[in-house]
Amino acid sequence: MFSNLRRAVRRSYRRTVDLSHPARSPLGSAVVNCVVYQDGVRQDGCHEVEEAVRRVRKSGDGFVWVGLHEPEQAELAGLAELFGLHPLAVEDAVHAHQRPKVERYDDILFSVFKTVRYVEHEELTATSEVVDTGELMVFTGADFVITIRHGGHGSLGPLREVLEAEPQQLAKGPAVVLHAIADHVVDDYLAVTDAVQNDLDAVETVVFSEQGSRGDAGRIYQLKRELLELRRAVAPLDRPLQLLAAQPLPVVDAEIRPYFRDVADHLARCTEQIASYDTLLDSILQAHLAQVTVAQNEDMRKITAWAAIVAVPTMVCGVYGMNFEHMPELKWRYGYPLVLCVIAVACGLIHRGFRRNGWL
């Protein structure tokens, strides 16, 4: 059942070109959406957060999902009081720049995910941006889910639509939303990792082709930096997912925990890919530096060979330029042509020797 949901999310992701949500909405200064779900079905007419919470708690059934985009401290304070959010978690949610983690505050889970997006570009340069990162915070309680998004991407709109098409899944509570978000984020990791591989293949092709240049080191280094940013987003999420999969937590049913293990497996695959890319980039950089060294040695050999050839006329002209009166063949009519012929023959023989040895 969750595998069907995952496939539906991926299809929805591929259909959606622009995943960005407006930063502000008529529902409030930071609230993007506020929806009540009962028996997994979206309920209409509850656009105010207080009204939605009151309705859910009065009926004792369902949960409310509140989505926010980059809220200010004052904007989140009201929600914190309404839902009983811990001040430390609220501070982390406002200021962002957190590592991926899962923290428990009584019966509420606070989860942090790093979102990533591949930045399209025609050609990788030494200044190209390849990976753009953001953050997604999730407060999960018994009857609510609060998602807080930082950054211009990582919208949960397509995910919400897919979940609403599977009411039997939403009926299981907020933990299903938390799992779907984690799975959605990791799927984005895999998509970005596959896209980065294309840049890696392009760099590898150029470095080992005849068109390779000494300026390729800048592109390799830039791709390595972007890969490091991707690793910082992906690798730290392993421990939180293992916690969700293995530890009994108040809002995560035992039935759902195995599905977090499945997400952790996908994350492990992504982490291994990134590690292999980094190792391959190191090898490409070393090969490129070796090529540069070989090219420099070739240049030095050519310079040395030509210096040796030029040394012959320099030496002969230097001897005859000393202006001594008694010098060999100084008064002979054919002395000058003979010296030129000797210089030409000597230079020719040296040049031939260097050519045969591969120096020229």
C-alpha cells in the first residue's frame, strides 16, 4: 500500500514543473494551507487554524495539517501556544540552518529535513551552481501536523494531493504524513544524485578527451564543492530515519515503522552513490593533474631541445665575435659560407636526434 503511494508521489512529482509555493497566502502572513482530515478525507470550510483545531479536538477524530513558509517568530508563537510546541523546537524552526534530526518533546516529534533541488545549466563552469538546498521542519502530534518550509523549493503541494487520493492511508493519522514527507525528500535526493551523475560524466569525458584543458580543474573543484553540499544534506538524515524505524515513539505506530526502514534503505543507496561520486572526482582530479604535469614536461623538453639547437650558432658566432687578428680562415674567401654550412649541418643533426628521441 505504501509502495503504491510512493509511486503515485513520484508520478505527481514528474508531472509538476514548478514546485514552488507562494511565500504568503490569504490564509495568513505565513500560512500556506490549513486542512482538516477526518477518516482520511479532506474537510472543507476550516481555513482558520484555531477553528480547525477546535473542530478536530471536539470530534476526537482526524487531524489538522498546517503548512507554513518561512514564518517569523511572532507568527509562529500563536501556533506554538495553540499546539503546545516546545520553545527550543520553535526557535529551531524559525531560524533554520539545522542539521537533519528527529527530537521528541513529550508527545510531539520535531523533525528536520534538508531539501535539495538540481539547478539546471547548459554547461558546468567553475562558478556553476549545481545543488540548491532548503529546509523542511515537521511538528507531528497526535492530532496535528505542522510543516514549515524554508527556501524557494520543496513544496508539499503534489504530495498533499497524492495523499488525499489515498484516504485509507491518511486515516491512519499524522505518522503517515511524516513518512510520506521523509520518502518524498529522499526521492528528491535520488533524483538530484542521478542528475549530478550527468555532470560527472561530462567532466570525465572532457578531461580524458583531446579537448581537455588546464582550466578543467576549476570545474572539477566546483562540482566537488556542490557534491559536498549534497552530502551535508543527505548523510545526517540516516540516524533520524533509523530512530523513526526502530524506536517506539508516541505518534509512530508499530505498523508504520517498517516503512521508515524502507526510506532509510533508499537513503543508504543515495549516500553510497554520493561517496562513489566523490571518490571518482578525486581520481579524475588526480588524472587531470597528472595530464597537466605531463604537458608541462613536454613543454620543458621542447624548450630544452630548441635551446640546445640554438646553442650551436651562439657558440660559433661567439667565437668569431671575439675580434682576434689571427683566427682560422679569417682571410679566406669561402670562410663565411663554410661556417654557415657547418652551423646548419650541426643544428640539423641535433634537431634530427631530438626528433628521433621524441623531444620535438
